[in-house]
Amino acid sequence: MSNASSHEAAIDAPNEIPIIDFSRFKGGTAAERQEIASQIGEACRRIGFFYVTGHGVPAQLQHDLFAQASSFFHLPLAEKMRYAPRRGQTCGYLPSRGASEGRKRGESLQKIGPDGQPEAAPERKIPGGSLEQFTVMRELPADDPGTLAGLPLHGPNIWPDLPGFRDTTVAYQKASMDLARDLLRSLALGLGINQEYFAERHTKTLANFAFNYYPAPERLEDVGLGVGAHCDVSVITVLLQDDVGGLEVCDRSGRWIKAAYVPGAYVVNIGETMMQWTNGEYVSTLHRVISKKLADRYSVPLFMAPDYDLVIEPLAACITPERPRQFQPFHNGEYSANQFAAHYGRIFEQRKDIFEQFGLI
């Protein structure tokens, strides 16, 4: 594992990532909603990260979710590998990837070059570290049209045989996606466009969820990389994290800032899809996890993504003479499926030893 000392130390900058009481958006007057949307919009333009309190997701549901995560990740490796994906699947258990470098901001963005023609996106790297994951897509009914049509990312989830795991996760999916849609409304208002613009394009969202587990190091001198520097592909990420800490954010000047645990709050960040949608007005920001305590760390991100058939291109409201069009249109379903396939394919190669050991490849 990489040693923490090999990474530039993050600083405490508590005012850089604002803490916003979102209850004033959910239940406030039109003026209060606009005020909160303006605060969120400013954060999204400046650093791409903010916290929300007053979000309405029950604390007991969050507690139950972490309890389920702990139950799963403390199973023996052989048992966890029963729930690992086979080739072609995009959900299930993923073992830790070991130490490796992260990647630069925007490596997968669908950019337009100086000649006005689309640029080829460089290959996305997988940031390594101690992170283990269990991932699920939004749970769909068996008669869902996308599932029946065999669309990518619409297949059934893999569920561990643990009491309450599936029910708790599905309940959390609903609560957190309701919050995410309200957040999308605030992001739209922060741009000065119809508040329903983003939300109504997430009615059949390709949302996916990850249970993240960073095992406690055995010795203090072994603390180090939990997951390397990366940007999320999502529209927004809505992160539930525990009190162990370790999340760090890189600001535009290149400083690493600690995104400390705030009791009861979610951490929300802009992903690369939203950055492309807003023509770079809302910024997707590098972040990482550096393990610094002799304690297990858990987090559960919701990666919110638009409907499968949506074509995403920069909003007219975000194209100006000072900021000409930077990104080419793309089909969200195809883009998302390609990102998932490449991501999982590289994990299969990177941890080929484990997948072969258990007869999965």
C-alpha cells in the first residue's frame, strides 16, 4: 500500500467547502429556494463540492445501511467472491485494487478540439488503493421496459444472502434519489434555468450505488491510499460518509483540502457528465481518500446519472463568447455503458489473480 507520506498533505480549510442547510430549499419560500440555489451554484462553479444538512433522509436508515455494509464486508473473502460480477455484469463485489496512481481531471470528457472537431478521450485509469466495493444499480421491476429490451445497465442486481440487505438498500435508494432530484432542481435554479430541467431527465435514471469499505490498517505506519485521485463520471455524487474521515478535495489552485466528516451531512460533488452538460460552468473536481486512522472506514455514494436515451450536450444558457462550446454531444446510455464496461474490464485484469482463484475468469 502507498504510504500517506508519499502524497502531498491536505490542509484544513473549513470554509472552502460550504455547509448548506438544504431544508430551506425543500420547504422554504421562493426567495429562500433561490438563495440556497445561488449558494449551491457558487460552490459548483468554484470547487464543485458542498455539504448539505437538513436533507430529510432518516438517520436510522443511514445507520441501518452502514450496519449492512459492515456485515457484508466482514464476510470471508471466499463468501464475498460469491457475489463478484462475471464478465459483462456491472454490479457486485469488487476486491481492493492495490496501490496505483489516479488520473488527471477530465480524462474521459467528450471534448471539442481547437479545430472544432471532437477529440478522442484518453483511456481512463482506475485509481487504486485499499478500497473494496459492493455496487448495485437502481433496482428495477422484472417488467421494466429497459430490462425486457436487454438494454445495458438494466440487468438484475446481485444481492448478498444477508437478512435485510436488499430491503434496506432499496429503501435507501428511494430516499437518496428523492434527495438527489431536489438537488438537481437547486442546480438548475443556480444556472437560472427551469428548476425541473435536470430532474425531469432523471425519471428513469441510470443511478448506481456503491458500498465502499476501507479496511483499517494494522499499524499506524501502514496508513495510506484508500482510493487515488479521480473525478466521478456522474451528474452528481451524493455521498454518505462515516466519522472516520479521509476524503480530500483538490481545489483549482492545486491544494488538497480535507473534506472532514460533518455530522448528519451529505457531501455532494459535481461529476464529469454535469461538467459537460454545463459547458464547464459547474466543475468536476479531483478527490481522493487517504486512510489516516486505525479504523475501518465506510461510505455509500449515489452516482446520479440521466435516463438511458438522453443525448447530452452543453446547455445554450452556458455557452457565451467568453465560454464557447467545449464539449461534444453524446448518448448517455452508450457513454455510461462504455464507461462501466471499461472500468470493470480493467478491474478484471488488475485483480486477475483473485478472479482466477475463485474460477470467475
